[in-house]
Amino acid sequence: VDPDRRRPSAQHERGARDAVAVTRNLKGQEAAEQSAGVQTSGASRVKAALATGDPAGAKRAVDELWESMYRTSRALRELATSWNDFSARVSVA
């Protein structure tokens, strides 16, 4: 807080904004949970397609698995970036 104690310093304001960004990026957790469901059902579809001799069906299921994995990976990268920025500012505060 500034010496006059009426306003937070610019550094504290940046830290608060970063904390909000990290919280918003908890969507990474949501993406991971959704991906887990897709991975479970997708693995079953791959196995079933392969068991019935349907390579095109197996490929479609694998593609769906990849899309889910990619969304999760992207969300976690965003979370890591926000976390790294946030933690670096807090550690010097």
C-alpha cells in the first residue's frame, strides 16, 4: 500500500490482476476433467472399432481423442503461463 494508505501500489494491483487471471485459468482443470471422460469413452470406441475390423471408425475415435487432448494441453499451457507470471511477481513482492 502506498504511504498514504489510501490506494494499493501499482505492484499490488498487478498482483491482484494476476491472481484473477490464475483463477480464471482454472478452466484448465475443467478441460482436464472433460478430457478424462472423452478419453475413457474414446478408448472404448477405438477398441470396439478395432475388434469389429473398422479401421475408419478407429481413426475417427483417435481423432476425437486427439482433439480433446489438444484442448486440455492448450488450457494447461495457458494456466502454466499465468501461474509463472503470477508467482514471479509474488516472489519479489
